[in-house]
Amino acid sequence: MYSFNNDYSEGAHPRILQALMETNLTQNNGYSLDSHTDHARELIRAEIKRDDAHIHMIVGGTQTNMLAISAALRPHQAVICAETGHINVHETGAIEAAGHKVLGAGTDDGKLTPAHIQRVLDHHTDEHMVQPKMVYISNSTEVGTQYTKAELEALSQFCRSHGLYLFMDGARMGAALTSRANDLTLADIARLTDLFYIGGTKNGALFGEALVILHPDLKPDFRYIIKQRGAMLAKGWLLGIQFEELFQNNLFYEMADHANEMADRLRKGIGDCGYTYRWPSTTNQLFPILPNHVMDSLAQDFLFSVQEVVDDHHTCIRLVTSWATRPEAVEAFLQKLRGLPRE
Amino acid sequence: MYSFNNDYSEGAHPRILQALMETNLTQNNGYSLDSHTDHARELIRAEIKRDDAHIHMIVGGTQTNMLAISAALRPHQAVICAETGHINVHETGAIEAAGHKVLGAGTDDGKLTPAHIQRVLDHHTDEHMVQPKMVYISNSTEVGTQYTKAELEALSQFCRSHGLYLFMDGARMGAALTSRANDLTLADIARLTDLFYIGGTKNGALFGEALVILHPDLKPDFRYIIKQRGAMLAKGWLLGIQFEELFQNNLFYEMADHANEMADRLRKGIGDCGYTYRWPSTTNQLFPILPNHVMDSLAQDFLFSVQEVVDDHHTCIRLVTSWATRPEAVEAFLQKLRGLPRE
Amino acid sequence: MYSFNNDYSEGAHPRILQALMETNLTQNNGYSLDSHTDHARELIRAEIKRDDAHIHMIVGGTQTNMLAISAALRPHQAVICAETGHINVHETGAIEAAGHKVLGAGTDDGKLTPAHIQRVLDHHTDEHMVQPKMVYISNSTEVGTQYTKAELEALSQFCRSHGLYLFMDGARMGAALTSRANDLTLADIARLTDLFYIGGTKNGALFGEALVILHPDLKPDFRYIIKQRGAMLAKGWLLGIQFEELFQNNLFYEMADHANEMADRLRKGIGDCGYTYRWPSTTNQLFPILPNHVMDSLAQDFLFSVQEVVDDHHTCIRLVTSWATRPEAVEAFLQKLRGLPRE
Amino acid sequence: MYSFNNDYSEGAHPRILQALMETNLTQNNGYSLDSHTDHARELIRAEIKRDDAHIHMIVGGTQTNMLAISAALRPHQAVICAETGHINVHETGAIEAAGHKVLGAGTDDGKLTPAHIQRVLDHHTDEHMVQPKMVYISNSTEVGTQYTKAELEALSQFCRSHGLYLFMDGARMGAALTSRANDLTLADIARLTDLFYIGGTKNGALFGEALVILHPDLKPDFRYIIKQRGAMLAKGWLLGIQFEELFQNNLFYEMADHANEMADRLRKGIGDCGYTYRWPSTTNQLFPILPNHVMDSLAQDFLFSVQEVVDDHHTCIRLVTSWATRPEAVEAFLQKLRGLPRE
């Protein structure tokens, strides 16, 4: 049984584990006040071309979203996101638990535009309603799509002219940046957003997200917020060492590129069989619509998740590839698919 | 300039003020531990035919919603309501500020059905999403509609069989119960819900909502919650005296009946002029769709609010009547309307 | 049975009720956007000599503390107060429910000094501990003492030089300002604090506290906070009318002066009987230490509360006078006391 | 420079790292729904002799405290702890951020007794104050002391008869259980508390605390709480594998025993030099009081933290040993100390 269930089913890239082994018995300062973390910060600052960035390494993605949003907003302020946004659906109300309403906007493809945001602003006009203050986007999105530079420029300009913070969830940043459809760099993203993060968990680290804070109003006292929410790792250098490896020798991009390459093969193979997709994903998550009998046959050999029921006879499933996806497994999946009758 | 802006533009019914005057210099225990409040509770318990009910008198409606919901839910639990629900739109995120997600369901008429709730339950299946635990409805609703006994029976049965608390916001309970379309009594509501409240603010009191708790799990320690949220009135007997007056000699129903009578005249008069309504209100809020030039002319003499823009030439406005609405003002409004050309 | 239990056992001064009667059927804008509230704000701004002050009228004291503190602090910030402070003891954890730690400092007399605050600052040095950001004081305090101008100047200077907001709870501001020991004016207080409030509930209003915000950082969006915490009164003009009466024709000071006069008589009379006091109150709360048999005899005719057990034979009780305290009741109390044997 | 600064300055015991290496490329279910975690739970259930225990593995200690306490309490409820308790001092108000007051009781040695708790209960009598509902203790405590079986029996009985949950923070459980002063087993602790955790971070794991829930009221829906607070590790098997190693072949106890052995050597050596201790620690944290010049000389070669200033010439420092402490470093420390003049 091979799993295409997600991009965090294996441990870490061997080079990352190796680095953890080599430094294991060296004493370090705790709480991310160590030299590895400092070095990782320098590597990332160089990559994004922003010496002024504050960078915090956090264990998980939901945690990072919760920290970033609750540190930025006053009690009456809200965050706008796509209705499909991770913070709106799959974080068990973590943002609300921190006191803030999430305003979900319906989209076709998981991506927000200035028009979506304008509609929310038009509706929130006085103190009887929450005050929108932040825009949350994901790149790549929860449905595998991604922002172009032009789209992000437009969003950024809109947010800046309306006093809204722009926050990019980059849990799958690697997949976005190495997709064939991408025209953004991390430096672009640092220029166009107020804060964003670079995901390690879903791109070959044991765990870890590097939160990059650009907007000066969002920098003060962030370590207090980390500690208060229980997110300050005692042995913080474990995060630092992993991000050192990711941003030395191109490992971050290499691993994401592999995930995309595997996804491309699946995408083409499934399309060649005549199946269509629920969303036009360009990254490492695919959402094919399959006849139920096809889905059931595949499920005998492969793990994947059901995204939504399409009709009585068809289901949209989710397939995810990663740095660790084996080419033979992709081939086996396609071979099995090709052998199944469509009707 | 006469206001149809809302049902809380005047003070209180003179009999209520008179009662406050007469008792003004008598010493009372504070914090709702006084004999007037006890008496008011008895009157309400008799009305709803439930000796076991716990009753708390609270100053305002948003406050009562916040108390009732935050006392009932554990941190990961959420409340379902119509997308138009007051808690979802017009309480500045009070429920989220208490830590809970509000799950809004789209409806045509502001009313929830078991089907709406079932769809939310179908979507919330594991610990990555909030756990729906309460259903919030308003009667009358935010768009002037109301629940029939059959509808409430169905909701109640559904909620009980799915382990959901059913909470009715009765800020405009009086208007619902005295509407020509009503077939519910307070005793029915007490039988069919787990908690609900009876609105005083919008029905002739200076302020005050009587929260009635039926479900035994929701009763313990509620006074702690009231105090913690800043909602315990020092001179609590001011609430008790007002509810004594409301539930002696039928005043609560008389006032609401007047509001509905005034609304009925407006409804018929506006309809007779050929205008239609955005929602089929049966209570004291009306939502006519008017040509903008008609609206503008009316606005020279009358206060009302804009509900939503319908198209470039038409707007849906909101007209609200109350216990204090003067028949002459209704007549003046209709007379002016009749004199305005439709095109 | 006459009550010295607190200063909120009666309704309101007759002039206040009269004003509510006279305006009862006039239509007003809701939510404190009415002309009475505007006028009351002007009267208070004149009294405190600060045209730039933002003034919000709130129903109750715990509510006002909760609003003021939660609007001012970021999530990791804490408020320092005397261990006896109302927010630390008698608000059911309202401040903690809004997410903030209350740091109580032990004091002899319920008053904070720069030395108390410095000790807290010395202890809170990094992000593993909360960050003190506000100092909360009460005037008069929970034990009946009050700040002199010199003491408040010292506190103010200390807070400003350490980046701490200074917030004065004035639930019993009237009693402080009209005490024989007072040398402060409201204008002094406006000059020396960042925000404070003027209590109506405990000085002859039905309810109401006027929160005065001076510090520019604390002004933005405060009405959102009021609404979100359920504290926006629909018929807000009820607050405005009461504060108009309080600050026209000196009523606020007259009533507090009467309370102090009644307290002075009690203080002298109890002292003349040879009893001592737990705290050196100069305002309308007295804390005599009485033999238990004396306390028990008094309790047959008078209501008061037990403050604390002193030893097996003595108890500290609390007596409170108010604008409504009847001189004959004071005399009756003292007469009864004089007739009781001390042993 | 050798560090005695804490017990989490190195990575993990080599056997733990080895286990992570060996399983690195095997696919696992995420979110702690994997076979390693199941196995680790079985090992712990066997160790504590409680088949009914719910066990959750969490990354960090502050996080675990926050989860356990916020899942157990209703909004108005509070937790009692020693004034020195970690939740009261060193978690940046995490418990308050979740809405709950922490009631700190002064103690001599960091340990709570029924008498301490009774005093808090005597003071919290009605709804104007928070309601104590949980007792938090640490074993070993923040000052290196530990509970005897008799003490824990007494606490447990008191809590059960007063309706209080008893929660033991076991971040340093290993040090407590392997101390020469210990007479408790994990099975005793499971019998006497309602929930507790077993610390991995401070005893040779990369990270991880195993929370054991015994009381049936505290079990439902705990995974929702974990997810909502951002504490659900995507690659949860990393926790499972570590606890498998800790509870196979006695590794958990062996490592803690080593830490205690190193502490015993330091304790005796420092005492032999004539120095005294601030608290009578029996575990791996020592709090000697040293002349400042001695402290300064030691600080040239060793890292440790200052606990508190004793007087102008003396300081209490904290020395911590761990599973990784090298005997030669202990000897070097003592040798240096012996060479320093006491005056």
C-alpha cells in the first residue's frame, strides 16, 4: 500500500537527519537563541534580499498561522481569506480561539483577488461588525493553485492602499516556487507581503516553518507571543539546523522540484486516460474526478483522500506528491489506472 | 423627522417608568438577588409552565447571546446559525472573541431547517474542524420572518437527536408571538428549546432580556459567567421591576401587538402602492424595495435604514415599528408614499 | 433593617429620574450617538479641561475595567495592581478571561507606589514572563483610602518614564474627590493618567460609568471594543441623560459630599466608642474592628458585610454610606453601638 | 565553556536518534494516528497499570500545561498552584491567554499542601470571584524538591473530596522518580492524580511530553483541543518513536538516574566546601548560595543561571544536570570551586 495521502508521510531528507546526528551532543542555547538558528536566518535573509526581516522558526503550520494572526490583530479585527482557506476550515477554529473572526470569501480556485476583498470591505462599515485588518492567502493554495506575480502585485497594492496586512501561508511554498507555472521568487514575496512563511514540514523537514516578518508594526515582542501560545521549542536549534540544510546547496528547491515532477507525471497520465480535474492545480496536489469504481480499485493499492462527492457515480479525490515520492510508485499508479475500464 | 429606524428609539412604557419611580428609594439587595427579580422570575416561570427553569435578566441582547453561547460550549465547539444571524453579522465578533467559531448557513428567509444543519454536520467530521454543538435561531428573525410550531418541532427533534443545544434569540420575541402568523406560545418554546430569551429592550423596556435556561447541563454556575463578562448589573432590581411590569397585566403582549398592528398598516399600504418586499416579513420589520427617487423623497421626512442595494435604481430599505409607533406617523408615511410617482 | 451594605442599594437621585421621565417619549439615536450623550461629554470635557478626551459611557464598573484593559493591551501584556484591587479579586477573572494576567502587588493600604511597580518590573525581564504594560489603581481604593496629588504625580511620572499606561478606576471617584483628605481635581487626574472613569452607579445614578481616554494610542476603535464585549447599550441616551444631570448644577459632588458627611459621622462615633479601624479610610467605606458580640447585636438591625476575621473574638466589618444614606439611620446605628458593652 | 544551564542543552540520547534514522523513509499516518505512537501508548499504559488511560504526546511542556488546563476548565474556573509554579511565572501568561486565572499560593519549598489549598477555597466563596477547580503541582518542582507518597496521597484525597482536579506537571518526572528521596511510582501517580505528564524534553528526547488522562470527564474530544491550540504535530510518529525508546529497555529511568547521580556529586561537593542551599533540592536542579566573587570565577568556565540575589555579596545560582552531563565536567566544576577562597 503506497500513500499519496499527503506530503508529510515520511521523516526528513537524509541530509537533514545527518546534520541533526552530527551536532547531537554539542551544547546549545535553548529557545532559538543558538548559532544554527542565527545562521539559518542569515541564509533566508540573503535569499529574500531583506536584511531587516525578523525570522522565527516555528514547529507547525496551524501554530504559525495562529501566532502570526493573533500577534497582528487587535481584539475587534478580523482576517479575510478564501472560503477554502486552511484557517477557515482545517484548524479547528484556532483563529477564533484566539478571539478573531475569519471572513471567508467564496472563490472558484482558492485564490483571492482585490474584488473579493472589496466586497468584504463594502459590507463591514461600522463598529457593529468586525473590522477587516488582514488578508490571508496560501501559496500554493489548498486546491493546488498558485499566485502569479501580477496577481500578487495587485493584491499587495490593494492591501497597502486599504491598510490591510497581507499574510502568505507558505506551508507549500516550495511546491509553488518550483512549479512550471511560477514566476515569483522569495524576494518578490518578501517585497509584496507583510509577513509570510516558508514551509519545512511539507517539504522534507521533520517539522518547521520559517516565519518572515517584514512590516515593522508586526515585529515587536513576537517572541512573547510564541512563548505564550506554547510554541517556543526548548531545543530550538533543531529548527535552525533543518533550515540551514534547506537553504544550503539548494535542498529546499530540489525537494520541491521533485514533488512537482512527480505531480506532473501523474497529472499527464491521469489526463491521458481522459479524466478531468476539479481545480486547475499546477503544484503537488491533484484533484482528479474519478468514477467510483475506478476510485475503489485504486484504493486497493494506494492511499489517498476523498475531497468531495461530485455525483452519485463520481468522486473528486486528492493525490499528493512530495520530496519522497518514488517514481516507481507513480508509474504503478498510472499503470493500474490505465488498466481500469472508464465505464 | 419621524423615525422608523428601529424599535428602540424611545424610552420605556410609562407603566414601567412609573414602577421604577415608586420603588426608587427603597433599599434592595444588589446583583439580581432582590425580591422584584424573584417575582419577575415567578411570573415568567408561570407563563412558560416550567418551574425548573433558571432565569437570568441581562441588560442587552449581544451580551445575552455572548453569555449563553460561551457558557454552553467547550473551547473547540461551534454554533450554527443562519448566515444573516445577528451573532454572525452584527455583534462585532463577540462570539469569536469568546473563542468560538460561528458557522453561518445560507438561507432564503433567515430561518434554519434540519437540512441546513445536516449539511454543516456532514462537513464537520473530525478534530481538524470545529465541532458543531449549538444551533442559534432568532424569532422573529433578522429579516422579519418567524418560526411556525411545526418548524420549531422539527428543529427541536433534530437537535435533540444530534446532541445539539437549541438556543432561540428572542430579542424580538414579542413581535413574533403577537404576529398574525404565529402559532407558538412561550410554553411551546420552553418545551422545544434548551435556552431562549425574552426581549425587553425592543419591546418597551428601558433595557433587559430575560434568559431562560431549560437544559440541566446549562444551568450550573451561570452567575459566574454573567459576572465574568461584566454583565451583572449592580442595581439588578431595575431589571426585575421592568419584567414584573411586562408580565403583569399583559403589557408585554399589548405592546408587541401594537407594533405588529402598525407594521400591518404599513405593509398593506406599501403593497397597495404596488411595491414588493425583499423578504416575506410577518412581524414588525418590513423590507420594501423602492425606486431610489421614492426612497430619497421619503427620507426627507422619515428616518429608516438602507438594507441593501438591489440594482442601480432600486434599494431595499428597512422600516421598523414598535410599541411607541404613533398611528399618525404611519398614516403620514403612507400618504407621502401614495403621492410619489412610481416612475 | 437598614442597610449599610453598599452604596448602590437605592435607585437614583430624584433629579435623574425626573430627567429620564421628561425625555421618555422623545425619539433618540441609539448606541450613544445621541445629543444627550454629546452634551454630557461636553460637560465632562469642560470639567476635566481636556477638549481632546474621548469619552464613552458604560453601564457597569467591571465592564469598564474589562473594556479599558483589553483594548489597551496586546496578548502578552499584563496589568499591575494592588493585591486588593477590584480586578484582581472581585471580577471573577474578567481580565484573565480577556487573556491578560493581573499582577497583584501586596500593599498596606490598597495604594500602589513606584516602589511596588519597580519590584514587578525587576521580576519581569524577558519573553518567558508576561510584559507589564499598564498600572491599575482605584481612587478611592477598595479599602477606602485615596491618592494625594503628590502620590499621583509620582506614580504618573514613573509610569510615563517606564512606558506603562496609568489607568484609574473611579467607581468611587466622587467619594475620593469630596473627601476632607482630597487635594485632587478631575482636571489633575486627566493630566496625570492615561485613562480613568467617573463612577455613576455608586454615586446616585441608576447605572453608568464615564470612561475618559486621554492617551492617543488608546483612542482608536474603542466603540468596536464596546460592542464586541456586549457593552453597547441600545438606548445609550439613558447614560447620557444621567451624566448630564450629574455634571449640571454640581449634583455629582453634592451627592458624594453627603456620603462622606455620613461616613464622617460614623467614623467619629465608632472611634469615640473606642474601636479601631483595619485601614485608615478617608472616604465612604469604613472598616471598623468589632468584638463579635457587638457585631452580632448590630446585625439585628443593620445590614453590612464581613470584611475579614481578625481573631477568634474580633471581626472587621465594612460599612458603606451613600448619597441616599439617611442621617437618622446613622444616628440610630451609633446610638445602638453606644449602648453595647465592649466586653 | 561547559553548560549547567539546563537539562535540554543537547539533542537526544543516541538510541533515540538511531530509531528515528531507521524508520525515516517508512510512510506513516500523520497526526499521531500511527503504529509507533500506539505502541508507545501501550508501553506507558503497562507502566502505569491503567488500561483506561488516554495518552497524548505533545511537543512541549508549556503547551501541554495550556492544553490540559484549558480543556478541563469552564470559563470562570481557575487553577491553584504554588507561587513558584511554572504556569504562574514562566509561561508568559499562557493560562490567562486561554482565559483562566492562576491562583498562586506562597510556599516554602515549591510544594502545595491541603492547607494551602484550603486557604484559597476559604477565600473564593461566590460568583464575584473565580471558582477554583484544578490543582497544579510539579514533580519534581521548580525548586528541585519532590512529593513523597504520603504527601501526594493527602493532596489527592483532599482534591477528590473537594471536587478539584489534580494535575501533575511531570516535565522533570524522571528526575523525581529516580531521586534517592523518591517513594512514588508512575502507577502511584496514575492512581492519585486526574492527569499528569511524563517529560521527554528534559530527559533525553529531542522533544515530547506524554500527557496521561485518567479522569473520565477530561477525556472527551481532547484531540480537538490539541489541534485548535496548534499542538498537533503533522509527523506525530516522531513523538511515538521517541517514547517507544524511552519506555523500552528502561532508557527513561537510566537517563534520569544519571542526571541525579551527577547532581548528587555536585551537591555533596558544593556542600563539602561549606556552601548552603536556598531550597532542599533532592533532584537534578541545585540552588547553592555563593559569594559573588566565587560565582564570577565559576562563570568564566561554566554556564549557569542566576536564580535570585540574596544580599549585596551573595547570589543563589541554579545548576542543572542531565542525562548528557559529563562526569569530567562535574569534577572540573568542583575542582575549580575547591580552589576558590570563600572570603
